[in-house]
Amino acid sequence: MELNKFVEVVDRSFTLESKTELELMCGLLKEQVNLQKVTEWLSELRQESEDQLGNLASLMEIHPLGFEKYVLWNSEDSGIRGRLHYWPQNKWPFESIHDHRFNFAVILLCGEYTHEEYKVTELGMDKVEIELTRSSKVVEGDTYFFEAGSFHRVIPSNEMTLSLIVRSKAILPYSRVINPDDLKMRKAYGNVKKFKDKLLTLENALI
């Protein structure tokens, strides 16, 4: 299935705002997506015009958690995005325990990692207690989903690893990241909030 047709199916059928839809998305990923298919999608994207690629290019980054992030599509109507997470071989930073503002489904396209899930209890003054509730090895072809506000982290292997994430629109106003050294939690806002704050700072400086 070509990328634009896959995006049409996703936009027509999903909001990703329920467990049922997340489970169905995992099934669609298992059925329609693999490393060869994603390689073809990348080739398709490179043929697009600079104007069409401009928005996607602005979303590309070295993520604060360490992986390279490539957004393949960003649907304005549904808020659903598809993005690749890429960890080059032997270049895995330590990942903090964190949650997300959105629900997402994922398929691992190559490589492997350990996925840890946590129960987090807030103690006040940004301090928390953490409890590991599940640890599972994720390998090529595996799918799973994760809900906004749930805590997890990825423990690296030494292999080059690539995953495709299909995420819902933002459900929560911010994500939370826990420093493993002092068990303090901070809030991380999305780029729109950060941009608006920067605009306000600039506006105030000009008054």
C-alpha cells in the first residue's frame, strides 16, 4: 500500500482515542507495514515538492530522549501523525522514564529493545516513587500500544533499531519526564506551547 493510501485509511477509520482503536491500529500495522514497505514510503516522500515537505522537515529532530525522529505524515484534520524513531547501531543514550501527551501504536521494523512500564506515585515537590510493573523484549514485527499518561521507557540493545509510531492528537497538555538520579519529575510541553511562550517573551521585550 502506498503511503498516501495508507494515510487515507488511517484518517478515514481512526481517531486513536480508545483502547479498541489502538488494538485495531496494531492489527493494521502488523498487516500492512514492514521494513521494505517503509523504505518504499521514504522513496515516495523524497519525490514530493519542497513546499509539501516543508512542514515534515520542520518536525524532524534529534529527540530529547535520544533517538532520531522523522515525521512521515501529519494529518491536520485528525491530528494523527506517523513518525519513525531511529536509533543508529551502538548509539543508544540512556532513556528517562516518561509518559506521553498522546496515545500511540507502534511496530518495530528492525532491531530490538526492552520496553519497561512503570507505576509512578507523586509525593509532592516534584518528587515521585517508581515501581517497575512490566518488562518485555520487543523484536522485529512486534506491535503494541500505549496510552497517554502512562509511564515507560526503552532500554537499548546494540543493534540499529527502527520503529514506526502512529500517534493520536494530543490528549494531555504536557508530558512528564522523571530524572532517574533524584526521582524528580518535570513537565515537557509540545512545540506549539513552547513557540507561543517564546512569542510572548519576545512581545514583552518589545513593549
